[in-house]
Amino acid sequence: GAVVSQHPSWVICKSGTSVKIECRSLDFQATTMFWYRQFPKQSLMLMATSNEGSKATYEQGVEKDKFLINHASLTLSTLTVTSAHPEDSSFYICSAPREYNSPLHFGNGTRLTVT
Amino acid sequence: AQSVTQLDSHVSVSEGTPVLLRCNYSSSYSPSLFWYVQHPNKGLQLLLKYTSAATLVKGINGFEAEFKKSETSFHLTKPSAHMSDAAEYFCVVQEGASKIIFGSGTRLSIRP
């Protein structure tokens, strides 16, 4: 079964509103979680690395104030898209390794549509 | 520096025929290599992994991959394609927990 749970699986929101996406590790503690964005028919683009108990590490070009990441516990990381705009519409995926250097477990992704 | 090249953006095969999805990599160290599969609007599922043990790696759903250091390749194969194999496949290079590079993906189509 799934070891990383991501919710919601899809969300539609209006421009200007904020959306929170949750990523939970179900049977292990994840000190590190990764957030990706995927455009249609493209590969995954790493947005940020979420670190439990400390600030997230953002990739170049990703707006920290727009994509807020919180990793308040060893099993939960959240990505909040603030003041969403239509160009933020995308597929967002989280992942976490069970252990250091082990394969990543992925959530099922969240399809965000901003109208 | 790490890089991953998936040589084909789209592969189409007939059901029951072999599948070959190509992946070449470059890495400064001895990397871990993975193949993941993604079905539409889903996350990625691990098919198989290479972590410096046997060079021929068997995965789920009948897939396997061979690590060839001399060719810096890690091609994914399956002897007989099934309709349910139609999906997007990603080759991934990993060094440690934070250096993870995804290939651009190969879309596999299966013809009846």
C-alpha cells in the first residue's frame, strides 16, 4: 500500500486564494520531503526540499513567498500556494525517502487548477 | 556533475513484443539508479533500483534493467509488453538523499 499520502488529489480554486497541499509519510518518519511540480508531458521539476524543524531549501527560480513549505512534524509536510494565479495550475507531487539514500516514495500528486 | 538522458521521448510497441526504454547517465561517483513508472494523474511508482550489487536488476511487473558501467547505461526492458504497461517511465540518478536527477521521461504506448 501507499507509504506517502498526498491530499487533496485535485483542487480547483479562484485566483487570489491560497491552497494547502498535505504530504504525509504513513509508516516511517521523514526528516526530508521533496516537492515537485510537473507540467503536462514533462518531467518532474524539484521545487524545494522540506526539512523537519528547519527552513525549506528552495530551488533557484522558485518563489519562497509564493510556495510556502512547512514541515512541522516527522510525518507531515505542507505546501501552500499563496495568492494563486492561473499560471500556478499544475500537478504537484511530494516524495520522501524512507531512509538516507533509499528510493523515494511518492504521493499520488495534486492537480491544481486556478480559475 | 550528474545528468540523465532518456534517449526516446516516446516508444510504441505491439502487445506481446519486447520493450526497450533507453537511459544513459553521468555521475561523478557511484550512483544509485532507478526506474519509476507514472500512470496518468498519479505519483511515481518504483519499478526497480540498482545500488552497486548485481548489474542485472529485476523489478516488478516483469521489468528488468542492466547496469553497464562501460556504456554508462541503464536500459529498461521487458520481454513481452502488456496493455497495462502503457505509462510514462522515468530514469533517475541518485547520489545521497538530496542529489536526485530525473530523466525527461519516455512515454510508452502499447498497440493492440
